[in-house]
Amino acid sequence: MTLQMESGSQSKTWQARLANADPTLRVHLIGVGGAGLSAIAQVLLELGVQVSGSDRQANERTVRLAAAGATIFDEQSAANLGENGGVHPDVVLISSAIDEENPERQAAEALGLPVVKRDAFLPALLAERQLIAVAGAHGKSTTTAMIVKILRDNGVDAGYIIGADLLGFANAAAGGAPCFVLEADEYDRMFLGLEPTVAVITNVEWDHPDCYPTPASFRRAFMQFVDHVQRDGLIISCADDPGAEQLRLYSYSRGPEWLTYGLDSSADIAASNVTPIPGGGYRADIDWWHAPTGKLSLPTPGLHNVQNALAALLAARWCGIAIEDAIASLATFTGAARRFEQKGEAAGVIVIDDYAHHPTEIKATLAAARHRFPARRIWAVFQPHTFSRTRRMLYRMGDSFQEADQVIVVDIYAAREVDDGSVNAAELAAASDHGAIRHIAELADAADYLADQVRPGDVVITLGAGDGYLVGEWLLERLGDE
């Protein structure tokens, strides 16, 4: 019997029931422990929807969801659905990593359940909200987090979904205000299912070659995203980024208002007289339409975060927050998890973790580290993320470590891919002209090597979107035991 044949509220489509936060709606998420689906699950729980989900193993996110009332399975199995102890959902949401061979997905399809990805699910979830969507190859999580902090500091109970935990917050909340802030992921073309009121474009630089085989295909996706912005809405883009500027010139004549931000003085909101402050971070004068507007004090390291802050100021201004109040909120912004996050210090060695996995992100993170620790020896421990990205960006990755004194490259994190033997981490180390780079395959061996080599005053930065952060955590344990 299909959902449409049932009586009462269940005769409605799952989309209609989701849009109305029907408490009888049952949503099952395969891959619920990931950053994207765990955030959606949190929002569903807060809306009162019935939530279940599975992942290959338990993690901090699945434990948190179970404590909040979700039914969680610690493996992906056909037995999770239907009879014999399984759940009976109305719709199944899958992450991009769940392929057609996944047994739980196959079971859902065999039962005739709707199986959808985020691009089909989010429009119904956000149907009644004014959506602020933050897109771009880099900086999405931090910019989204900045916008959320400004709004919540100023009394706006915004809902949000972020691909990283906010320090001091979770990675999602339903919120009660009309606006909803979303990190709009370009992978798997998820963001093309959105129709935002406000779109932020941090940059347009080719990434995800497994999804976008050429730079042109990546740019076309962003052109499509911009075309989905509501005609009475607003587009905010970075004037410093060539890709974002090309996008603006392509689309400028269509409906939404378009504002720019950046270090370039021609931007609608610009930062000038940017100067470093002790302990990392920057001060800057903020000019709004070439008129002095305020003075930003941002504790977060990296010039790219000054740019992210400007984008957040414009988005907050659209929500009715005065620029001076937004600037004041950013003075206490401490960042998002895995974004230049200091993990600890032991035996005089500081360990920092960052999600950087694209060459541009690696350069920016190491430049921020050199700015913050100009006289210290910096170790970069890089875990390449996916074989396709490593293969297509091999030499750019190799050239991205110049601000580090010592570099360790560990084996590639496969993520959703299968190793076809076409590239490996040793080739990446060999492709670099850095004078002190080495390949150490295993994470535990890298931690052991560091424990023998580091000295007081050193800074170790783990880089990558996989599990390479464990090297830093294990190093702290080893040093703490000495």
C-alpha cells in the first residue's frame, strides 16, 4: 500500500508532510553520522518529526542524535528496514556516499519507499523559510558559522545547517525565526535543489573532479545555482575571487540585487588597513560603499577569514542587523570545528587541526599559521582526500606547502572512492619541490615519527578532510606520556 492510499494526514505526500513538520512523518537517513545528514536529522528532531538512521559505525554525531530521540543503527543493513526489528519510514534520505550497491538502500527500494538525496529533500524541509545559502569551493562552513553567530547574538533565532560543528554550538538547529542559514554544498550538485532568497558566493574554484570533470563544468553548476536565486532576493559575492567575479559579470543583468565584498577597494563592503593582532587575527577598517562604517577586530587567523567576515556582515545586514552590531559579534567569533582548531599542547608542542584539503585551502591555512607563529618550526601533516582530487591536482598540492618547515604526507583517504592504482601519496610527495617532505603511509607511524622529532616550540598542523586529525591527537597522547 502506498502512502497516497493511506487515510488522514498520511494521504499527503511526504514533501507536504515535511513542509508542515507533521509529527507522524517518519524519516530514515542512511549515512546519518556524516556532517550533512546528521545536521538534517538534528533539525528534523527539533521539528518533532520521527527520525531513524544508520551508519557504518557509531560516532559522536550518532550518539548525540540517539540521545535526542533518534533510532540509530550502527551498521548499514537491509534488516534496519521493515519487519524483524526494522523501522518503517515514509521517506529515506541518503548521503552522496551511498551507492546503488548499498544493501540498506536496495532494501528501501525493494519496499517501494521514496529514496532521495539532499537536493530533493531540502526544498520541502525549508519550504516555509527565507533561505540564506552559502556556497563556494572554500570558506562555506566558516562563513555560515559567522552569519549564524551574528544573528543569534542579536536575538534572531535563525535555523541553520553547517557542515562543521560550531565551537559552542551544534552543527544544526531548527530555529524559530523566518530565516534559515544553510551551507550549500556543491558536491553531487546538491545546491541546485535550492531556491535561496540570499546566496553568498565565497569563491568559484574548480574542485570535486569526480563530480565536475572540468573547470568549465564546475563554473556551469554555479551559474545554475545563481539562476535559482529568487528574483527579489540578493546575491553576495567576493570581489577578490576571479571565479566569483566572472560569475557576477555573467549574471549581473538578471533579477536579484548583487553586492560584493573583499579586500579590493571597489567592493561594496571592503576591508582596508588590515593589520595583524597578537595571537593571530586581524583588525581592519570597514568601508560600506566607500564610507567608513566601523572597525573590525577578528580573532580568527587568516586573511581569508577577513573576507568571510565581510560576507557575513552583508548577509546579517539583509536580516536587519546593524553593521556595528554585527561587527561587535565577530569580535568574539572563535571559529568552527576543524577550521584552524587548536587541539592542545604537550611538551611545548602546539597541535592544530584544519579541514584544508584543496591546494588553495592548504596554502591559506599554512599562511595563517606562519602569520600566527612567525618564529616557530611548523610541521604540516597532510592527508590527501580522494584519489580523483589527488590525481588531477597532484602538482598544485605539491606546491602548496611552502610555508611549512617540515611536511609529512600520509596515505590518501579514499572517502567514497575505490583505489584504482592510478595515484598514491608517495607520488604526491615526489611531485613536490619542498626540501623537507616525506611520505609516511600509516597515521600511527606518522604520530610515532613526530613524537621522536618534534621539540618544544614546534607547531604541528594536521590537514585534510578525512581522519588525519588522529595523528595530532595521538601525538598529544604520546608527548603527554613522556
